[in-house]
Amino acid sequence: MSQQAIRTRIAPSPTGFLHLGTARTALFSWAYARHHGGQFVLRIEDTDVARSTQDSVEQILAAMKWLGLEYDEGPVYQMQRLERYQAVIDQMIAAGTAYRCYCTPEELEAMKAGQEARGEKRRYDGTWRPEAGKVLPPVPAGIKPVVRFKNPVDGDVSWEDLVKGTITISNREIDDLIIQRPPAADAPEGTLGVPTYNFAVVVDDWDMAITQVFRGDEHINNTPWQINIFKALGAPLPAFGHLPIILGDDGLKLSKRRGAVSVTAYEEDGYLPEAMLNYLSRLGWSHGDDELFSREQLVSWFDGTHLSKSPAQWDPAKLEWVNSQYIKQADDARLAALVEAQLAKRGIAAPAARLVAPCALFKDRCATTVVLADWLSMYFAPVMPAAEDLTTHVTDAVKPALAALADKFADLEWNKAAIQAAIKETIGAFGLKMPQLAIPVRVLVCGRAQTPSVDAVLELFDKEIVIKRLRSV
């Protein structure tokens, strides 16, 4: 390992947001490179021109930044490399490892329909594949050809997968892959064709000297073609590791098209990036029984072993628990800045400096910064106690005590000890027990019946707000 420069990559397609499965792949690729002192590359696979968008690119970059998955090279965009792909295709055609195919889409469909009717596998039949002694059809006028890879017809493709072990697929199971499509009919003269995924990814990994490729196991069926193209180019093969899928709550695969949520949505929902990294890393990998660990520990431990062959189950409740642990440990000033942003989305102006102490008081109760903002909004915006709480706790019997407490507060030096003393004096004067006064105070001032210690909560309010809310009944 020390004699080889480790280089890994993540190569998302900007046809949508960076979803959880791709984020996990990025994390594993990044951690593997960092563990081995190697480099991590970001490539944007944007050859699906019709569906790729700049918004998706920006979301991918934002998600990578939020997760802290810094890359050493990139982003590299495939659509900026068309001349390189064309040069390799020209080289392959000259070498006889690729060829032009003039079949129309209608001819291909008729070909495959006939195969299906005969009970055969649907595949390209090699009409334009050059062979010794074979006479090819006349080149039709007006047809822009695709370019196909001349896949070996015999033998097997076998590799030692970093996750799944030995995988072998017969070359007879795969046909001559299209590796370049022609430019549109109305494209200007000289416009280059666009490469297909399985070809472009090989040239990219070759040029970028990628040594390990981690990706989802939906790519296993692509790997034989890619290995054969590597061999046809005389390029060194990377090691492949195909990660099992992530299942949603319904037991079906999470994906861009079904059930997945963007990584940045979790940022918006109040999760911390270190918690997300911690949780994602445990989806298909483990280090003993360790549940919570730092980025530094992950890098130290992630050597490419202990990767699971079985699908991982996305568990929102477990993610919440992990996030709650990180929130408890988080710096209060950092949390205050995050809560300030959450409150600003609600139109509530709350300076971060005023939020530091409340964050310290309430963070142990919160799984996300959204929940923390729910709590702390009471300090800066009106509260709406539930009618049931008002009826149950703010009774006619306790209202005189609430009024008396408000009067005491008016002349009070505002600190926790003085607040506690005023509450105790009022309880004694009216013959009440602590909950009989403290709960109504919470309902009126905080909008809810349960909070941390009432004196600690009230100390963080502006005194005038507390008095006003106590006198509102």
C-alpha cells in the first residue's frame, strides 16, 4: 500500500440533489484516501445534458462543503473533456477495439423485438461489428453513427471486489456497448459526440490515476464493460468496491427518484454535519461496537475492511439520537449561531449573543437545532399556550398568586436566586405547593407546561416580558 499513491473519487451526476447513498459513498472514498495518506477527487459527471442542471451542481458542492469532505482535485466536469474522449475513441477505432454502428433506433428495436419473440436475450447482434472476412453493409446516407466498444465474445470478466469478494461475469452476458452518441442532427459542423457513462468513467479514472473506486452495487453490471475497456486501452485497473444499497423505512431502496432526501435538507432540518458523518459511516461499516466517534477516529479506523455485504437500513430515530449526542457536546456559541439562522427563517430576530445561555440550558433536551429553536423562540416572540393547559393549570384559584408574583418581580433584581426566592415567598403566602405555581408560570411565560427549572428559564427572559405575560390573565 505504501508503494502506491492512493487516489479515490466521487463522481455524482448533477441530475438532482446529492442524496444519502452518494453522500455515504463520498464519505467512504474520502475516509479511505485520508487513512492511506492519499488524495480524493471530485468529478461531476454531467454528460446527461438534458437532465443536468447548474442548481444540482451547486447543491452537490454545498453538500460536500457542509459534510466537510474536502477534495484535493476538482470539481472536474466531463463536458469540458469532450476532446479527450474523442481522441481516445479515434485511437480505439484505429486499433480495432471500437467501431461505428449505423443502425437506426427503429432497426435496433426491431432487432431486439425479434430476439424477444424467439426467447433470446435482447442485445445488439453485431450487424456493424467488423470481423475478419466479414462484409459490412453499405454505409447508409444521412445516418450519424454511434460508436460501439468491441467487447470480447468469449471468456469471463473477474475481479476481487473490495466489499463482495470475487465476482465473475461471462462476456457472453454483455454486448457491444455504445460508447459515444453522435451530436444532434442540427448541431453545428464539428460538434463532438457525447460519450456514454461506461466509457467516460474509464477514461476519467485512467487519466486521474484513480486506484480505488467505491460505488453503489447497482454498478456491478457495468463493471465488466469498464474492465474490458480498461484492458483495451492498456490502462491500469483500479480496485472496485461495490457498496450495498441503503433501504428506507419501507424496505425499498433510497434513491434520487424514490424516497431519498437531499443531504442539504438535513442541514436545514437542524442536523450537525459531524453527526451525519458519524451516522452515515455506520451504514455498511463498523468498528467494533463503537457508535459515536470523531472524524479523526473514522479516518484512523477506515482502512477499507469491515464493509458489510448486506443492505443498510436508514433509521431516522437513530440519526436523531446520534445528533442529540453531538448537540449536547456542541459549543454553545456555535449552537447559538445555528439557532439564530433557524429563527430568522421564521421571521424572528434573535441575536446570537442572546442565545448562548439559552442554548446551554436547553440543548440537553433537543435532537436538532430546529427543536432547540422551537424552545428558544419563546424568548423573542409571543407564545400561544394551549387552551387545555390554560384551563388545567391557570385556574381562578391560582390567578391571585400569579398577580402577586408579577408584582414581586417588578421590583426584583433579575437573577436566578432572586427569582427563586420570590417564587418561594409567593408559594408560602398563598399556601401553594411548587407545581401549583411553577406550572402556571411556565404555561403563561413559556407557552408550555414542562421546562427546565423555572427560575433558570425565567432568568434568561427580559423581566418586562415575564411580568407582561403573567399579567395577561
